[in-house]
Amino acid sequence: MNFFITFKNFLKVKDLRRRFLIILLLLALYRFFSTIPLPDVDLERFRTLFKTNQFFGLLNIFSGGALSNLSIALLGVGPYITASIILQLLTLISPKLKNLYYEEGEMGRMKVNQYARLITVPISFIQAIGFLNFLNYQNLIILSSIFDLVRDAFLVTVGSMIVMWLGEIITEQKLGNGISLIVFSGIVANLPVNILNAYLTFTFDKFFSYLLFILLAFLIIGGVVFINESERRIPLVFSKRVRGNRLYGGQTTYLPVKLTQAGVIPIIFALAVLVFPQSFLQFLGILKIPFFDMILSEINTILNNNFIFASLYFILVFAFTYLYTSITFNAEEISKNFQKTGAFIPGIRPGVETQKFLNKTLQRINLFGGLFLGLIAILPYIFQIFSPTQFLIIGGTSILILVSVAIETVKQIEAEMSLRKYEI
């Protein structure tokens, strides 16, 4: 009830209402692009293959629903996410990038984002070539010459850049993460059709599977809400200082540290990493080298094994929870800011000791948060042992993303409303 009251008040603020309508318009524009198919495609045959391929179902979630239409935006935000992962890994080992990201503030981060945009172009083209080559091999798309392949790859690359641009504009509205909302919109758009299909295909022999899915949905919703609301509160004390005839400081407060600072980003990043190797090997498949074909066949065999795929999925989600948090929560910078403002943690020396304490605390939190998020991510695979149906995995992953993005967006809306009250 509080949320509806907050949202009602939110719509009364002209600036926030304008930004909200811009986001809706941009998401509608993305949905339009996701329905424009590539030329010369056998869409009906692809959808038949799509329904029986579990990995395609996950990719469709990742692409925001564009893959099921073989549209020009079929790669979705995947290439941009892959470029972001590469840059974030380089940030950890490159002093120049680290300095840009942390020392130069907003201007430095804008430069890093510009690098990500530039890297997205070749990644999009490589993934487009690879995926189109796979579709051509399966006779799902008619590519009579190398020109047709390059033409369609160019269209898909342009579509990916448009999606990236839309996502960045959405993020600039400061009411949610653009990448997450694009994926969210694709799931929501397909939700009525999926529910209708589940109803029309229901038979009593599927009752146990449907019951498991409902139980899975409640477990995921409850788990994600719990983990998003949980936080470690680190006590802070501000030292007393005399300025003129007045005494400042002495207040006590706390630094809230979320169990999962990264939100749903590790899930999306993990899917991007699982997709890219296959796309790259499909790209190399144009060379008709048996060695690359053999490697691709082995990778497909490995990823089609649910146990191996779920294990890799869990490991990547866990690893990206650590990686993303280490970049967004910089203990060194926070320790410096404490010193500048005269804040300190009781019993901990300012400076290096505070930095070590924050790093140690964050590692413990990430251990629990990463394990929990990884477990939630593979929970559909665990349930599939008892009921081997595809929609458990795809539906479970969709619920996970929906709940995580919804909570993250609501938090940002509430933060904007709190800021308006503070200004008043």
C-alpha cells in the first residue's frame, strides 16, 4: 500500500512524471525494434526449434524477447554487457583505467563508458556473424552469398547499437538501470502469451510440474526480496571539531552495506559469458576449419548437459557478484572519504586499517550474498530433477530477473521521492 501511495505522489511531480513517460516511450520503441525480422528468414521453422531448445529460451530472456522474432535486435544488450565485462576486468589490472574510473569522477566514468561503446561494435559484429552462420547451417535463414551474411550482420550490429543507446538514455533518467529494464520489458511483454500457452496446453499429467513451478516462483520471490532487503550496518562516529565558537561532529550513524550490492547484474553478466564463446566459435566456423568445428561441437555438448551448465552458471554468478561489488564499492575511496569528513569506525584506526576492515567485511558479505544469489539462479535446474520441463528453468529465471529489477527500480523511485522531500 505504501508503494502505491509513493507512486501516486511520484506521478504528481512534473519532472519525475516526464522522466517516467520518457522511459515508457523508449521501452515501447525497443519493443517495436524487437518485432522487425531479418530478411529471408524461415520464422516458423525457427520457432519450432526455439520451443525445443532450452538454451535459446534463456537467450531470448537475455535479448529482451527479440530473439524469438529473429529481429534486427536479436542480440539485445548482450554485446554491450560483454564489452562492459571486458572493461571491468581491465579496470582491475590497468592503472590507467582504474584512475579514470575512481580518480577522475564522473568525467572518467564517461570515458570508460565511451570505450565500452566502441568495443561493443566489433563484439556485436562477431556475435552476429556467428549466430547467422549457425542459422544458415540449420537452414533457418537463406544466405546465398557472403554479401548476404555481411549485410544481415551489419543490420544486427546496428540493432544492437540502437538497443545500447536506448538503454543508456533510460539509465540517464535515474529511475532504473536501462539494461535491466530492457530485459524486464521483454519478459513482461511475453508474459501474457506464456500464461495463455500454459493454460491451453495444461493437462492433468502436467499438474505436478505446474505445482512445482508455483512453489519455485514463491521461493524465488521470497528469497530475492529477503536478500535485497538484508544489509550489514557498519557503525560510524564523526569526530568533534571546533570551528570558531561552534562545536561540530560527535554524531553517530551507520554505513549500510547490502548483501548483494550488484543486484541482478551478476545474472545478466553470467548469461553473457556463457553466450559469447559459442558466438565467437560460430564466427570462426566461416573459415571451415575442422578444429574449430570440433571445439564448437564439444562446447555445445557440454552446455547441453544441465548439470554442467548449472554448475558453470552458479560459478559465474558467484564470481560476478564479487567482481561487480569490488568495482562499485571501493573500500580505499570510502576510507579516504571517511578521513576527509572526520568519520571513523569505532575501534578501527582511520586510513589503511579502515580499508582492510571494509574489504574483510565486504568479502564475508559477498560470500553469503554470492552463494545465495547463485543458488537462486540455479534453483530451476534443481527443480527440473523432479520435473523435467523446460518452462521451469526459463520461467524461474524470468521470475528472478523480474523481481530483482522491480525491487531495484522501486528503490530508485523511493530515493527520488525522498530527495524531493528533503529539498522541500
